[in-house]
Amino acid sequence: MTSCPTDTLDTLFNVAIRQGVFPGGVFGISYGPPATRRTVIKAYGHLWALGFGPPNNPVMTDQVVFDLASLTKPLATALSLLCLKKQEILRLNDQLSDLLEQAVPDDKKDITLEQLLRHNSGLPAHRPYFKRLRSLPVEVRKKALLTMLLAEPLEACPGHAVVYSDLGFMLLGFIIEEKTKQPLNDFVAQRLYTPIGLADEISFNPISTPVFSTNTFFAPTELCPWRQKVLYGEVHDDNAYALGGVAGHAGLFGRVQAVLALSRFLLDLYNGQAEHPLLDRSDLREAARRSGRADSTWGLGFDTPSAIGSSAGNLLSRLSFGHLGFTGTSFWCDPERDLAIVLLTNRVHPSRDNTLLREFRPCFHDTVVRAL
């Protein structure tokens, strides 16, 4: 591939900011084989929307830390489960009744690990558990949430319908903690990120993390109606916040360089150009491959481009895998093009009602591919 011209991307981002798609954004692109690999990272806009934040509204830079939201699902939870699979601590066909120490109701006993990862467990998409959890002492919230999840009525028989579910990934976070006897954030940092040098670059609860605790700017997110403030450096997702900022479905924070480095590593692992002591290339390839169901684009915690209307645009290959985050984040890896693309924005600042990013994302990805 030739060097990536960014003039069209500059125009695209500057127009998006004027139109209110997001206050600021950063993209990172890594493409080509190791010997000739090129990386492009650029930032646009400002941290804060007009009328919010300090008078000297800081410009967006590539050093800003973003709430990665649901990128937590593939980049922490799913990868951790692949680590446990390699160690033969669990298997994809293990059932929920064997994965949790707590008694599992009959309607959920047969839900498999694979069904949770592929979003066809029958669990609903979302529930505002935080409304009940926030009245409880912090130390009992995790146990209380697990009880609520297991009591939640299913919306379909396990394996039948595909519904993108935060609830399923909350359960997966609990499963990791039970199987490892470690907090989820500790396992992710020590076993998943440390071997590839990213333990200090992507983390939960960044304000309490030394590398992020001083001289760090965070991308502000929503003006939260119940926390009564614009969220800055604390997790946007309400249920994750009620759990102390660490959950299987949300909670990760990171800079664009770190998310791009992790995406690039996954691409290299997929293509046989990198290794990890606890991740197998074959397992990652399986996780990145959709199930074959006509009604689903999901792999094992990773999404793949849909034939029509994909946020990945129309030009990435069908082998591509990635994910979106509610706060305005995404990553996509294209093994055929040896291309990793990361987009980090704070489109929910100051309100989640801003949905203009839906049109911007596919246009951005198509523009990148055309530029290359």
C-alpha cells in the first residue's frame, strides 16, 4: 500500500464537527506487513461541546483518554475467555449451570458459553439494574446483580433469536472472575495485556490508574441525569458504574495509540505474524468468524460487516472483524488488507440523543479504504 493521503479525511472530520456529529475525534490507521507498515494518527476538534467545560476548551489530541464502552466486550471479555479456553479451564459448549457456582434457574441452565458470546442466549439487550444497585452497599452489588441477571426472564429460547445483549456479557464477566478467582480488571491486565505491553495503556477506572492519574485529559461524555454532572474519566455506562467501573460489557478506557496497538496485534495474530502465550491463532480466527446464521453478523464477541448498512462501510472485506462502542468508539481489522482502523469520538457529549455518528462511521471507513 502507498502512503495514506489524509486531505479527504481532514475535510470529512472538519465538516462532521461543524455539523455537530461529535465535539472531537481521533482516528488511527495501521496498514501493511511488518517490513513496510505505516501508521497514521490524527485528532480533530475539541474536548468539550460549546457551553460545557472550561473557557479555554482544550483541543483534541492523540493523548486524550476515551471511554471505550462496548469495545470492552471483545477487547477484554471475549479475549479473556479465549485465554481460559486455551488453558482448558472452560469450553464453548460449557453450560451456565457448570460455569457459575450460584444456582442457575432451569430456564437458563442450558445456556452455553458460545451462546452468550454470540448474543443468542435469549437474554434481553439491556436492563437499568443500576437504579436498584445504587441503593445497595458497594460490597454487595456484584452478588445482587448476579441474582438479578439469573432471575431475568428470557425473551427467547437459548440459541433461537439473536439479540445484542449487555446482560450476556455481564454474566461472562462474572464467569471469568469465578474461573480465575481474580477481579476481571486484574486478569485482563496481568494475563491478557501484560504479555503485549499494554497493561498500562488500556485499563478500567483510569482516574485511579497511576499512568492516567496526572496530566491526563479525558474525553467528556454525557451530562448524566442521575449523577448530576458531565462524566469525565468515569465510566459512562450506568450498570458498569454501579459495579465500581469494572464489568464484562463496559468499563475500558484508553488512548488511540493503545487501541490501535491492540487491534494491530489481533490482526498480526490472526495472520500468523504475532504470538501470545495465552491466545491461539485458531481460537481468534474462530472468534472473528460469524456463525453462519442468516440473522447474525456475530462471531464470538466480535462483530463482522453486514451485507447492507454496516457501520464498517461497504469496502472492508467480509473477513473483517471489529466492534462499536456506545460512546462513539469503534475498531475494525481487515485481514485481507492487513488494515486496522480505530475511531474514537465523544459523540454522547453532552447527550446520547446525538445519533449523527451512524451516518459518519461508514463514510469514514469507506474514505480510509479509498485513500489507501
